[in-house]
Amino acid sequence: MASEELTQTGYIQHHLQNMAYGKLPAGYERADGTVMEQAGWTLAHSTQEAADMGFWAVHLDTLGWSIALGVIFCWLFSKAAKGASTGVPSGLQSFVEMVVEFVDGVVKDTFHHSNKLVAPMALTIFVWVFMMNLMDLVPIDWLPLGAQMISGDPHLFFKVVPTTDPNATLGMAIGVFLLMIGFSIKNKGFGGFMKELALHPFNHPAMIPFNLFLELVGLIAKPISLGLRLFGNLYAGEMIFILIALLYSGGLVLGAFGAGLQWMWAVFHILVITLQAFVFMVLTTVYMAMAHDVDEHH
């Protein structure tokens, strides 16, 4: 029983660990018992090695899948645009037009200013995040096992859902945050931006310290909540798929039960991955609208 529990724990930990590439110091004893003769960059062979690599470790699987899915997105939409015609549209053209019209409608309802960047950014965020989320519907062991067979490393870490990595979701959220700050200063001026922080919610000089505290906390909370909301929902969904996959090792009856659960959770999860992409897009558009709002203090 103890070994079974350890095996199940190891299975879960293996699926939740990214392919970390980072620097280990000289003299470091690795998971296989070898010792690093000199400091160098390498792939982590265990979760402890990944942790010891520290902040500057790079998650190659997150970066790889994010870039690959972004390229697929650009290629599909570019192909639809080049093949667009006034006649009977193809299936791809119809789909792309539907997505573009949907996102354009959401942006027009949310963003009432003039900025040619916002609608394309909203479209990119919605489709890209949706595609990254969609990888969660690929059976949990297919791509990792394929990567292990190709690499010849049976212990290779390989996560295929970029949005289950907080580095990816918080990275996107910080990018949105920087755009929001940049457009706030551009539209309101640096003085106007600082007045907005200092004179809300109480327009009185004596309340400036209190206002600054409240506004700065709210400002910093925006990218954190934006990134962690997406990460938390997709991480939880991934964890459920992993736990369901464990049922396949429990015999025919549990395996059949797991297959049914997996199908039901996958159907429900389609709503989750779509909703999370939509929420990320809408909040980004709302933040951009806030950056363009100029009130009476300016």
C-alpha cells in the first residue's frame, strides 16, 4: 500500500512539474547520484532540482507550446484572411468571421474610446488563451509519453497546458498591466495619473495617504487576480484529469468508471476553458477602458 501511494504521488508530481532548464552549482548532487563537477545549465531531473534552479529557470514546455499555439493561431487566421471571398465562405472563413464578429461586439460594448490596438489585442488574447486552455482536453498521458519515447528519457517532464503554469498566466497579466499603466499616463498625463491615485475615493488633501494605499493595492491586485484566476481554474481542471487517470490503474471496473468520468469532465471543461479565455479578454478590455477614462480631476 505504501509503495502504491508513493507511485500515485510520484505520478501526480511528475505531471505537475514543468520541463525546467536552469543552472545548478558546482558540487550539486543530482537525482541520479551524479555530482556536478562545475556549475552549468541543464534540464531538471526531479522536482527538487527544478526548485533548486531558482527564479531564473526557464520552463521550456510552457514556452514551446505557447509559441507553437501562437504560430498556429496566426497561420489559421492569416490563411482565412488570404482566402476570404464574397462568395460562399469556406468552413474556416466562416469560423474566423464568427470569432472576429463576436470579439468585436464585446469590445464595442466595453471599450468606448478610439484605439486601434484594443480590438486586435482582445482577439489575440481570446483565441490564444483558448487554444492554450484547449490543450487540457488532450488525454493526460499521450503527449508526455510521446515526448519520453522520442527523447529516450523515461523521466522527462513535459506539461502541455501553458495556462497551468503561473509563469505564463502572470506573464500575460503583467503585460496587460504595463499596457494599462502606459495608456493611463499617455491619456491622462503623469500628473493626471497620480491625481487619480491620490484623490480617489476621497477628494481631500488630508486623505491622500489613505487614497494612495487603497488605489495602489487595487492597482497591484489587478494583474495578480487576472493571472491567478486563469491559472487556478486550469490547474484545478488539470489536477482532476490526473486524478481520473489514476483510476485506470485500479482494474477493469475502476477503469471503466474513470472513462465515464473523464468524458463527463471533458464536456464540462469545454465550458471552463472557453469561459476563462472570455473572462481574461473582457477584463483586459475593461482595464484598457479604465486607462482611457479621463474624469473631472484631469
